[in-house]
Amino acid sequence: MKQRTQTGFTLYELLTTLLVVGVVLSLSVPNMQAFRLNSSMTSTANDLHSSFHLARSEASRSKTNISICASADSTAAVPTCGGELEAGWVVFEDRDGDIVIDAGEPIIKRFGPIQQDIAITTTGPDDYFSFASTGIGRTPTAGPFAGTPPLDVAVLCDARGNITGAGGRSTARVLVVTPLGRATILSEEAQVTFHGGC
């Protein structure tokens, strides 16, 4: 009679493999959550920052006012300015400088609602910024935002708050806009605290 060799796993080998897989998963799942939150924060901060660069360069190029405003209906055919940045924002050619999207004023770029786990706190009563045709920040003299100061600081926070994360950077971000219109993202914990924190 011929002898047959059987191949396969023993019960001990199977249990050891499951134990190793369980340990690897228990270590990687929290890191994946932190990675997702970091990615979401970075993406939102970059979108906000890039909209200021786009608006400033477009104002200098087209020699007209370019404005950024929070808009709860940024994806509508004709969005309206007002509300909070979390709901979205638009960059548009503001020919009459009143921070109102009028007929004939083209939308340059639209940004939809941000991730639900991120909150944006701004200084000032209104979430807008306007560039003059020179590329310098301006305060509108007409329209619903006339005389109100433009946005100069926006603090972006999630559920983690302002703590030191991977790479020594804060888990929160701050967008600082100078009166000249230069926008910068800050990511150190002390800088976030200085600008109001989470």
C-alpha cells in the first residue's frame, strides 16, 4: 500500500497565524485613523490656501477685483456670498467690488463643503477676502460687507484639537492673511495657540 503525505496547516499553525494578524491589525487601525484625519486636515488647509493664491494672481493678471467668499450654495448656478467656510466658498471676479456675485461676474473656482469633522473659526464678522486689481487686499466700500474688515485668520481644527502630531506639527492649522493679501499656513502648536487655538 502506498503512503500518502497530507499537506495543510495544523491547528497550532493556524492559531499562531491568526494571532500575528490580530496584533498587526490592532497596531495599524489607529494609525490609519490618524492618517485619515491628517490627510483631511491637510487637504482642507491646502484648498483654502490655494484659493488665496489663485485669487491674488488672478487679480494681478486680469487687473480687476477678485473676491473669495464663504457660500452655503457654492455649487449653485449663481451662488450667494454669506455663511461659514465649512459650507464651501467661491473665488469670483468682483468687478464692482461689492462682494456680491452679480450677473456677468464669472466664477473662477468653487469649493464645496469641507469634511464634517473639521471646524473653521475665523476672526471678524464675515468670511470673505477681496483683492484689488493690484493684488493687494481691500475692504469693500459698497454692498452688504461695506466697511467690515476682511478675514485675516482662520483656524482649522478637528476632534483632536491642537496637539502635537506626527512630525512635530500640530493636528490643527492656521491660515494667516496679511492686509496685503499674502496667505500663509501655520502648523506649529504654539502658532495655533497664539491665533486662538481650538
